[in-house]
Amino acid sequence: MTISSPRPDTGRHLLCDTGGATLIEFALLFPTFIILLMGGFDLAHTQYTRAVLLGQMQKAARDSALDANNSIAAQNALDESVRAAVIKVAASAQLTFVRQAYYTYRLAQSKAEPFIDTNANNDCDDGESYEDANRNGTWDVDAGKVGQGGGKDVVIYTVTVRYDRLFPMPSLSGW
């Protein structure tokens, strides 16, 4: 009876064996691939939601320029059409609408009512003359008035959207 000892090349044989390499490589790369895929889908969904929102805002802005849509009820209906389009893409979306009316494009661009700064402190103090662009009797940091304004006014239509992300990547990664 002969007793055989373990073969001395067993360790070398295991080092040269590549049978499970594919499985190990897959296990290492799969989580990274899934995170990249989910991040790509999340970015694509965000951009699509933004595109839908901008398209609907442009349509609402064109429609609100018509005299027939100058009433509060018509403006609310336009806001609801924007809300309905965004809800189809992001079901949990919460939208906030703001309309700010300005008498001229110059006021809409600069925002603050122009004034003569005699003491050079960049503030409109008592006694300094100013242009009361929104006709409320005081100098304002923003020359606009809330609402649709009149037929010749410049209106800045702002919509803020908050919604739960499709793939909450920061919370999934512990941020």
C-alpha cells in the first residue's frame, strides 16, 4: 500500500485556473454599470421633464399674450395646462407659478427702479430721486408688479418645479 502525499504543483494549478474569472469580473463591474445606467436614466428623465416644462411654458406665454386670455381665470387655466403636462412626466411634481409685469424691457432687464445715487452708497435713501416705474409711490428693488399686467407690459413668467427623482442617486449612495 502506498500513501501518496499532496502534489506539489497544486498551488500552481490553482493560480493558472481561469474558470471563474468571468464571474469575478462580472461581480466587480456589475454594480458600477448599474449605477452608471441609473444615473444616465435619471439625467435623461430630468432633461425630458425640463423640455416638457419649457415647451408648455412657451405655449402658455404665447397664449397669455392674447387679449382673450388676460383674465385671472384664463391665466389659471394656462397654469393648469402647464401643470397637467408636467404631471404626466413627473407624477409627484409640485409647481409654483409667478408672473411679474414690467412697463419696459429695460425695467425687466435691470429689475431695480432707476435712481440717482447722490451719496454713492448704492442704496436709494430718503431724498434721492428715483423713477417710480411700477407707480406704487416708493422705490423698489424690483420694478415689476405681480400679475399679468396690461397689453403693452413685459411679463416674466416663472415656473418652479419640485419633484421626486426617478432614481434618487444621492440618497442611494448615502449622500
